Amino acid sequence: MATGKTLTHLDAQGRPAMVDVSGKTVTARQALAECRVRFPADVAAQLRRSGLRSAKGGIVDTAVIAGTMAVKRTHELIPFCHPLPIDGVRIAIDWHGERDLRIECLVRTTHRTGVEMEALTGATVAALTVYDMCKALSHAIVLGPAKLAGKRGGKRDFGKAG
């Protein structure tokens, strides 16, 4: 690659491979990910009036539970993610502007590898759950962007991690 960096999930022959973390140091690590849910204006207004409740129940409560469950199962969804002991998960969901919900997922572990994928999985599954809870109101709901806001621990820190 032009940047001098290499992909870590490929072996010497270019085949997919799980990274061997056995030689890494166990450290405290955390990651913060974010995903947005954008509603049509009329749907956002309706959800604000209802206190983010739908016919299926509390949207935020359900999304927090789904996101937390997803964090704990990330290694079952993404082939080369290591199963990790999750020390903590915090999911925050709130309005960001008139039509957008911002979902933040902060994940912590003490291990040899980070929790970026777990945080991204938690934020996006929470967003998918919001969509599922609200799709009866509109199919014009848009998810994203989803992004890593930051991480701490390991070789290098990045962005804002909580």
C-alpha cells in the first residue's frame, strides 16, 4: 500500500488469517464509536412528541439492549475478531439537531487487543434497532455514517475515546 501500512488480517501468502495477539501486552483498552439515524422531518416530529416510543415499545431502551448484546457477540459476527472479556459498555442515544439521533457506544476491556469492532458493532446494531422500531412510520430513515470516534490503549491512541 502507498502509505507503507499493511493489512493485518492477511498471512504471508495473502490468505485471510486471524491476528496472533499472544505476544501483545495486556492493557486497558477502550473505543468509542458513533452512528447516526436520520428521520424524515415528519417522523422526527412524531417521535419527539411520543418521547421516542413506538407501537413496539421504548425505542431507546430497546436499542441500548440490542447494542449491548451485539458488543458481546461481535466475535460471532465478524470472522477474525477475538472473543474478548468486555469490562463495560455504555450506549448513549440522544437527538442531534432536529432530525438526527446520535448513538454513541463506548466499550472497555483489559486484554491484548482493542475493542474498536465491538464499539462499531454496538453503535450500528443499536441504529438498526431504531430503524426496526420505526420502520412502520417510514422506510426513508437513513443510517450512518458510522465511525470510530476514538480509541485508547495498545500501540496508538486515536481521536476521542470517552
